[in-house]
Amino acid sequence: MLTTDGPAVFDGVPVPPRLGRLDSLLTRLGVTTRPAQDALLAAVVALMTAGLLVVLFQYVLEAEDLTVGPAQGVLLAVATCAQALPLVLRRTRPVLCLGLVVAVQVLVIAASPPDLSVGGIPQVIAGYTVGTLLPARRALMVTGAAVPVGVLAAAVTALVSGNGLLMPAANHLAAGIGTYVVSALVGGAVATRRRYVELLHLRAEELMRTQRATTQAAIFAERSRMARELHDVAAHHLSGLVVQAAAVARQIDSDPEAAKAGTAWIRGQGKETLDSLRLIVGVLRERPSVDDDGHDAPPPGLDALDGLVRTARTLGDTVELVREGRPRDLAPIADAAFYRVAQESLSNARQHAPGAPVRMAVRFAEREVSLEVVNTPAAGRTPTVSTRQGMGLIGMRERAHLVGATLTTGPTPSGGWRVLLTLPLHHEPTNTGGQE
């Protein structure tokens, strides 16, 4: 919760303020500590005050037909320039800084002509700093207490000099409110704005960390499921390799040509299984899937899309399945990736565009295999649009990446959604009569 009192707090932890532009510039210049930065500010303000005094003595006093004696001028110049020195303490001891500035202002009032109100830049800076560093109520109390000090000093000076009391008091009352109280209010508003921005930055960073953690968890879960499926693929096809190897052993003497063909099939299947295993090395696996008889079962692939479509239709979806080109065998892990992408695409269409017709196309080209799932908005329905990348899309992208495929997703011109998975074909697996 954001408050105007004290530093910004997020979940009970104070938020350290970010460096402002001036502080960042000074840090790059080698002025890194707060006292050093404030000392530099005090020196700059003292120089600016000296320049303003030159203008005051040369032009303002003459224009107002006021006279200042030599001793009075020296006292006024020294006091006005010295008023910048307490700014060294402005961020370490803001109340003491304001008190010293007010004390020096009493000397400035005493040294000024009766009809002239001289206010220094340090008053504004001290009041502003109190407003930025102290709670709002305390800042108003401190700066409000500084106002009558100047009014009282002006009244005493007027009485001593035998001038009118009302006008000097009124002038210094207005000047004190403007330099102290208004500056503190501005400082408090700026501090509140800074704390609000700090909380926004912190919340944005927290959301990013949460999103990264969620994404990593989704990727881990997807990799675990793929590791399980890869285990199933290995168990299924290695058993076929064992059977084929036994057949080759019997055919070596009686049918050498068949034995050679069987050996080539074993070599191809062994290479595919080894490549698939290398994709998931080091990934933790979950409980393996089993068939109805309790044995290890391979994950579904493109051949299982008809059953997937039938299941979707029983749930009320309108799904059309189209196959184009000459079907070819894919590596088991790639075959499973196509099935899971199709499954997730139908699930997303059912969730975000219920009732919308879906067209699923499997295309076998000369050098690539692609799966395209497109849904169009149903009549009278507006599809649900999400600005966040769902965990299903993250899982699909992870699968595509691990098998070397390309996944493209996005809206269609008609307002629907399109998922396209494309896998380049570098070679075609060899089918032989000895294949399981």
C-alpha cells in the first residue's frame, strides 16, 4: 500500500529510492556520497546568491530608491551567502538544516532595508528537502513553525527602526509561507510521486520474476512429459530391435539378402532411437504411460489424429481433418510432437473460441511435413483474446524446438487463430519387410 509518510514499502519491505538524474550525473563525475553532493550544491547556491546580491546592490536598491550603508551591506552579503552553508546537512539532518537557514534569515532580515524583503534560495531548498524526507504532517509542522520566526524578526526590526509594523510583518508572512510551507508541499508531492514510481518498478520486476518462474515451470513440466514419452518410444522400439535382431541371426546363413535388409533396418531404427534419447538427456521423467495390458505403450502420433478428432467431435466441436501428400514415417519423438501440438491447438480453440469450426490439415511435402490448425469465429461469438502467452503455447514451442521444427502462431484476418508446425525432412526412414 502506498502512503505519503516515510519511504515506499512493498510487502513490508522498504523500497530503496532510485538515484535521480542529478545524483546519477554526480556519481558518474565521482561525487558519490550524499554529504559531498550536498556540499557541492551549497557551493553552487552560494555563488548564485553572490550573483543575485550584485544585481540587488547595482539595480534593485537604486530603482527602489533605497540606501544601504557599507557595514550594513557587508553584513547582508555575508549573511545571505552564509545561508547556503547549512545545505551540507540537508539530507542527513533536514530539520537542523532548516533551523540554521531560518536563524541566518533572521540576520538577513535585520541587515535588510525596512521596506525590502530579501529571501534566499537556501530557504526554498531547505523547505523542499524537509517535504521530501519527512512525513507530510511533520514537514508542515516544521516549516509552519519557521514562518512566524521571520515575521517576528521583521516586526522587531521595524519597531527598532521606528517604521510601520504591519507592512513588513505581512510581507514576511507571505514570503515565509511561500518559501517554507509551499516548498515543503511541493517536496512532499514529488516524494509521493517518486515512491509511487518505485512501487511500480518493483511490482513490474516482481511480475517479470513470477512470469519467468511460471514459464520455467511449464517448460520443465513439458520436458518431463516428453522424457516420459521418449522412454516409452525407446521401450517400444528397442523391443522391436531385439525381435528383428533375432530374425537376422536366423537368416544369416539361409537368406543373406534378407539378413542384410534386416541389419539396415536395425541400424536406422537404432540411430533414430539414439537421437531421440539425446534430446532429453538430463531431464527428469514422470511416471511412464501404459497401455490397457499394463505394458509400456508408445505415445500417439499423426496416425492417432483421427481418434483425436473423433473425441473432439463428441465434445461438440466442429473439426475437419485433411491430409495432403504421401504419408511418411517420422522419428517417434517428432511424431509425438505433431500429435501434442494438434491436441493443444484443439484444446485452445475449445477454450478461447467455443463453437468455432476448426480445420486441421496435415501436409506431406517433398522436403517438409506441416500441421496447420485454423479456427474461425463462430457466428454471433467473439473469440476470447489474451495478451499473455499461455503455458500451452510455451509447451508447443518447446516441443518444436527440441525436434528442430518451426512453430508459427497468430490471429487470422477473419479474427480466428492459426497454429502452423513445420518440420524439415532431411531424409526418409527406410521401411523394410522386417519392420515391426
